[in-house]
Amino acid sequence: MPGSVLTKTLRDQRRALLGWVIGITAVGILYAAFYPVINVPGTADFMESFPPGIMEAMGFADFMSPAGYLGSTTYGLLGPVLVVVMAAWAGGAAIAGEEESGRLDLTLAHPVSRWSVLVQRFLVLVVQMLVVMAVLTGALLLISGPAELGDIGAANMVAASLHLAGLGIVFGALGLAAGAVTGRRSVAYATVAIVGVATFFANNLGPSVDWLAWTRDISPFHYYSGGTPLANGIQPLDLLVLGLASVVLVVLGGLVFDRRDIAV
């Protein structure tokens, strides 16, 4: 029954996915549509009154250009936060959610291995992230003219969304792994939240403290936005790091999940 767990899970979660698509896309459109209001001399003067170090730490160093604005808002702050929250939901539901509800034993009663279930649930997460990012990208491209964002270009918009999907997949894999190891959604959610906050600050504030500068290199946020895909296009090495990290997390979670007793 190859593929059945994948297709059934996508079908069962279609309403939740629609909610994430609408919510994340709406936030992206709202921020993008506000750019003509922001892009005035008075705003530029106001932003220059802040210390450069604070602006850089918060991701607002280039707030006035189209790429800088969208990279600081939709792709820089609330967008990643929403994607990480979505990742926690998807990762926590993948194994731990099914186990807590008692549905996992019904799935495993079929001729399908635990590894197959784990991998297919991870692929569900990947598909969901890509769907959300595809709709977000399409919506931003549609309003890029009226919102005066045309200088960014379609290719760079796609690159930024692909990197954001990679960020979400890493945290989704983390939540899946934590849930597969413990069987508890609360642990999966807490793990994603703690690691998400810690690595966000490691990326944004770590370089300003000499003895913490190295933490940026282990932050998923660095590989998401460090190469500035919204301005420079796809960064293959960064995407490779995000992809490998996701696979490693899934494998580590699977090694424990394949051997432990299922709480049913």
C-alpha cells in the first residue's frame, strides 16, 4: 500500500492546510500592500534615527527598498514565525498526534512499516509547506505591481519562498522527530518553540557578541536568510544544509520510533 498514508493524511488535513494557506498568504499580502505607505521620505528619516546595530539585529537594515522591506516583514519576521508555528503543528501531528488519538495503531495494523509511516508523514509536511509557499508567492506576484514591488522579480520571489519552505521543513522535521521519540505532541511543540526562539536570537543577536558569534552557523535562520535570496536568488548550499538537517532529524527520530513501545 505504498503512498496510501501520504494521500490519506493529505486528504484528512486538507481543511487545516487551507487555513494555513489563507492565514499566511493574507499576512503576506497585507504587509506587501502597505509598502507604498511606508516608502516615503518621512519613514526613511525615522528609520535612520535608530542605532544601526539595532536595525541590523532586527533585520531592518535595508527597510526602504522593495526587497529590503519584504525581506524584513513577510519574509523576515511574521512570515517565518507563522511558518515555524505551522511546522510545529504539522510535525507534532505527524506521529505523536496520531499516537495520542489512538489512530496510529490502526495505521500500523496494515502491512506498512513504522519507517514507511514516518517517511510518508514527513513527505506530507514537505508537500504542505510547498503548497503554502506556492500560493504565497503567486499572491505576492499578483500584487507586486500595485504594491510597487516590481523591482524584486519573480525568480527572487520564488527563491525567498523556497528558502522559507526549507526553514519550515527543518522545524517540522524537528517536531516530527521529537514526537516520534516521545509520543507526545506537547513535547514536539515545546521542542520546536524552544529551538526556534533560541536559533532566531542566535542568528540575529549572536554576531554582536564575540563569544556567541559561532552560534549563527548552527542556526537554521542563517541558512534561510543569510544569503538574502530575495535579492540574490536561490542559494543552493544553504538549501542543501536545510535539506540535510531535515533528513538527519527524521532519521534520528525514526531510529527511536522503530524500536519503542507505542502508547495505545
